[in-house]
Amino acid sequence: MEIKLEDLKILYSSEQLQTRIAEVSKELNNFYNGEEVIAICVLKGAVVFATDLVRHLDMPLKIEFIRLSSYGSSTTTSGKVNAVDIKLPDLNGKNVLIIEDIVDTGLTAKFLVDFIHMNFHVKTLKFCSLLDKKITRKVDIEPDYYCFDVDDKFVVGYGLDYDGYYRNLPYIGYKE
């Protein structure tokens, strides 16, 4: 499948994204109640969402970045998670918030949650995703917080890409 900008239809507009992110951030602010949080942004896809989300959070916050991959240049997951860069500070006793762009098969989410639980004794571990694609789930994992459900469309924009392109779109689009 080739994706061209002129073929994209808007699934979630910039305004819809910003409104929902503000709502989710209120839920997170209520949960953490001012306690320190270490946010882990999964690069590259979640960076746009993460930067908008953390601007709404009103607690002491540190941001860490990791790189995981399961797509490569395809529109479907490879089924294997590649830990490109997963160096993390000491998370023992900390509130940890994972920020991801999309949970589809759940393989990347499960890999990361399991990795943190195997290597650290965190105070809390919450998973926040921009999109939740339940229809393609292969493992039993759900985000604690998410902005939107998405059906079985390949989506781009607002950090999500096709072969590295379209991350810069201010909306989330799809090709019919």
C-alpha cells in the first residue's frame, strides 16, 4: 500500500486531539495528585502526543525516551519487538507513566510493561496511549488511559508514520 497526502481522510482533527488530550491529562493529574512522575516516551511515534500531554500535567515530572520498533517500513507489525534503545534510569519506588502512540497488537506494550516489572520495583506503572486499536490485539493488555479508539485502519499523522513520513501532520488521517 502506498500512502499519498492527497489520499488521506481526517479521522481525528487537531482540535479533537487537543480537546481529548486535555481531558486525559486531567485524569492523570487526579490520579497522581501532585506526586512526582517519570514519563517514558516511546519514540518515535509518541513524541508529538507526549509533548502535548506533559504540558498539561501539573506535577514534578521527568521525561525519558526509549526506542522500540515492530513495524519497520511496513503497514503491518512484524510481530517482533526490537528494543532499539531502552536505557532507563533507576525507576525503583517511582511513579512511571508510559506514553505510546498506539496500542494495536499489544506486543510492544506488553514487552515494555514486562521489561519494567522485571527490572524495577516501581510504585505505580500506568500506560497512556493516544490510540487504542482493540480489534487487532494479540495479547492481553490494555492501556490505563487512552484518547481514542480506532478500528482496523492504518493511520498516520500526529507522530504516527508511514515509512518515516507524515509524522508532522497536525491531525490523524487514514487512507480508505
